[in-house]
Amino acid sequence: MLSIIFAGIIITSSATFGTRANLKPWNWKKYKVKFKLPGYWTVKDKGGRSGKFTASGYGASFRLKPWRDRSRTAKQVAMAAYRSSTSIKRKRIISQRSMTTKRGLRKYMILTSGYQKGKKVKIGIMGFINPRSPVNLYARFFWWAGGKYVKGNNKVTYKVAQSFAATR
């Protein structure tokens, strides 16, 4: 009996991780940008009154927000968002780079680590310059650096980051 229960847990876990790769398309028409999110993430705010798009799931959270500043490059937007991340203590940049552009969207990504409430966290910050929108955007991915979803969240957040594109 115990072996049947154990087999059921393994099959359920495999099915869950199989569906994790399925990305659902989203389009934020107001800012002329589209992207994809994992189907298992719950979208909490679609940019209504709060002015930001938020989602979370499996130990990761995501925020996409308009950035009303005078930044001229995606790197400037990303660095400004990094500096404004005050809830993360002892943060440090692990890596940073420009990402491929789609339909004119310029992207810059910063991967950083730090501590929140004494626990190690990872943060992916992206700055966007969209020539089709008068407003810059930034995205922030946040996940705990320890725990069973770390590897999956590293991969999934990178796939989401790669999916961003400008729309018409």
C-alpha cells in the first residue's frame, strides 16, 4: 500500500513539473508589450487601478510596472529599479547583460541576490525601453534562494524574461 501511495506522489510530481513548462501569453495593450507566464502562476493584478501587473506561484513572484522617468536606456531603467529595491538587504549584483530585442523592445537584465527577513533571496530585474510606448517599464522577479523550487524558478523566470516583446 505504501508503495502505491509513493508511486502516486511521484506521478503527480512529474505531471506538475511537466505543466510548469507551459507558458500562457499575456498582452498589456496599454503599454504595448506582450509576454508569457507559467500557467501555474496566479495573476493577482492585471494592471488595473494599481498600475502594475503582478503574478506568483511555486515560490516566485513577478511584478511588471510602468517606470515614469527620464531614462534613455534599458540599463538605466534596470539600475534605477535595482536601487529602489529597499526591502532587500545586503544585495549584490551576480550578473547583468543586455538581452535580445523583439520588435524594437530594448531589454536589460540584472540578476542579484540578497536577504529579506534573514533568508537568502534572488531577484531578477529587467528594464525595458519600448519605442512604441511613451512609458518605460521594469519587471522584478523574486524567489527564495533556498527550497525545492530554486532550480525551476531560475529557469522559468529566465524563459519569462526572454518572452517579452513590443506589440503594435
